[in-house]
Amino acid sequence: MSAALYNTLPTLADADEKFLQREAIFSQLAPLFAQYNNLFGLCLVHAHCELKDDEIMISTGDVSEPTQGVTGHPERWLASGVPYEFSSTPTAIPPPDLVAAFHAVVGTYADILGLFYAGNLTPGQIMLEHTEGRKNITEIVDNAGGNIQTAWMPGTKNPLMMACVIVCDSLTTRSGGYHKNTKSHLKQYVTLQISPLVLHFLI
């Protein structure tokens, strides 16, 4: 994905406000992801900062930040299958059949819903992601509240739920050069029973 296209992604607040009919989407995606061994999940597509030319958003360890002149492994994809965020460690690529089925399910939400690689997540962990300038920093915490949901995945026991919370009442600018608040993402496993499946999602 080009920096210009990445910079058109919605803000967290805009994407969250637009995502309606969640239970209907969840109930259709749970069995779909289960067919692919839960290697992938549903994410709320959004951007925290603007990228410069030749930059990509890439994660290394607990930090994700814009980096120039590197090639990463895709870890988040638009509904079309185009990657928009990357990792410095190997991931898996969603098969074309999964992308096609996913796109058919999300329908009019294709601009705010995407796929993410879930193979490196540990069930039961709660991870808090906060923004500092143009960096997103993730840490494991015991608990957190007041969150906005940002990612979901299906599972059999401890459902995973990735969520995002704005902990201050000021909005972070997309440029990353001016940061009045902290945007935090809470990633947590919770359970939603949709017989005969258990849907894992972030709150």
C-alpha cells in the first residue's frame, strides 16, 4: 500500500462509529475464520498518523511505527486483501478464498473492516496499546476499561477480543507531530456464545 492510500484510512473514532450490525457480522465470520484454524481475525481499519513517501507502518516487538526503506511481512489487510500494516517477523497470508468470502460478508463495511494475522496472539492476555507521537506501543496489563473494540477473532475456549480505548478526551492528530491525548487499544479475550460456536472478540 502506498503512503498516500494509507493516509486515507479512517480515524479510530470514525471507523468505530460507522461499524453497526456487529453481532450479525460476528456470527458469519466466526465459522469462516474457524475454517482457517483461527490464524486470522477481524480488525477495525484505522490509522493513527500520516505516512511519508516510502514509509510503511511496521511492528518490531512491542512497537509499531512508520519506517522508510524496509520490506515487512503483511499483518493487516483491507477487505480487498491489500496489506496496510506490516511486521518485521514472518506472518501468514490469507488465502484468496478467505479474502473473497470475507469481503462478501462485510459488504458495505469493507472500508472499515479488515483482516489481521492472529497467529502470534496468546489466549488470555490483555494488551494495552497507546500512541506516542508516531509510535504505537503495546504492553501486557492486568486490566483496563473505557475501551473501543478494534479486533475480534473466533475460538473454542478463551475468545480473544482486541479493543481500543481513548483514555483522554482530546483527539490525536493524524500527523503525529502534535499529540494531546493518548489513544489506547485494549486487547483482551472474552467469550460470546453463538451456538454451536464460541466467538472470540476484543472489548
